[in-house]
Amino acid sequence: MAKLVIRNSAGTVQFSTNFKNVCLAAKGTITTWSTWSSEGITLRLFSVSYTAAGTNRPLCGVPGGAFFGVTNSGSVYTFSFLAPTSVSSLDYYIFDQLPILPAAAGMNLRNAANELIYSSDYKPLRIRAIIGGSCQVDTDPWITSPGGRITDESFTYESGRSYLPIITRPSFVKAYFYIGAGNYRLSTWIVSAGVSGATITQSMRRYSAESATTTSPSSAAQRFVLSRGIIVADVTNY
């Protein structure tokens, strides 16, 4: 079957035979971590490695945490996430362009070139929403206590479903602000995403430390914006 397009009630394309599908390739639980620290904060760093089947970078998401980054050696990708020290394990889901085999009993779809691009034996990446834009941060330059929350935004979807936030870009930054010789402030900004029932919460925290000084930091230097890029995937029964 060629040129099949399926849209939802909002008119958004959910499936098209014009594209190859990204499917669930692996899932599991990370139970080991290392300690990661910056001035004013100590967190746990969780990592998982996966050998990609397709030519594009796979996507990896966890139900709660911050996307620290991804590295690769050839087709082997290692995804790393930051989580509080109270977290001892992280569930993960990896989506990739898999070499699809036809279902013996189920639905198979091919494109105009007769390539098999969908089989009901596989679980496709179902995108419920994309949280884009910026975190809209206009920071208070005088907050220095570790763990000071800056923003906290929630997005609620249909109940009775399981959702997964996939942060698509590294979500932390360090910023140094020097105010005269020997005087500085170091801030670590971390964007995380968590899920509770049908609600995805995107949080941004600022952890800060400064030298012993009475010099006030420049308020203008503290005002900047971090970008969001969160895919909300529907992983019900995955």
C-alpha cells in the first residue's frame, strides 16, 4: 500500500508512507551511576549505551531527569542523564530506525518503492506533543542558595495514558560572572522533565555559589534564556 496518510482529530499527521518510522528499539532500567558535581550541587549521572541500527542518531528518554548529553563511537551511542541523589535507578526507552520485518499476522505497510516501512509487530514512536520555545527565564541575580527553583511549567494530556518526556538537547549550562579581581559567581542551570500520571512537568533550577565578597554581581549579566526541546511520547503499553 502506498501514499497512506493518517491524521488525528486535530489534523496532525500521525503516520505517512512517505517516511520511514522510528520504533521502540530497547527499554530497560539503569541501576548504576557515578557522582556528578558542580559548585553548590551534587547529582547522580546515569548512562546507557546502544548500538544504532539506522543512520540517524537514536532518541532516548527517561521518565524524570535532565539530558546531560550523548556521545558516539561509530554506531554505538551513549546517553547520559542527571538525577537527584535520592534516585537509585532510571527507566529508559530508546527509539531508532529499525530494519523492519513483516508481521506474519497483522498489518504491513509499504511505500511506493515497495519498502516495508511499518509492521504491527513493532511499536512506533507516538508523538503526543512537542514542548518547544524557551524556558522564559528572567532570573533573580541575588539568589545564591543551592536548589533555588527558577521556573516550573506543567503540561497535562489525556488521562489513562503513559507519557515519556524525551529531551532532545543537552539541558544544562554553567555561567561564570566575574565582578572584579578574585570575585565571581558560578551558576549551574539545569532543565529537567518529569512525568506524573498524564502531566509532564518541565523544571529549571539554578544552583549557585560565589566567593566571599560583598561585591554585588551585575544583574544585566544574569538575564538570559535557555531553549526547550521536549518530545512528549505516548508509551502506553510499551
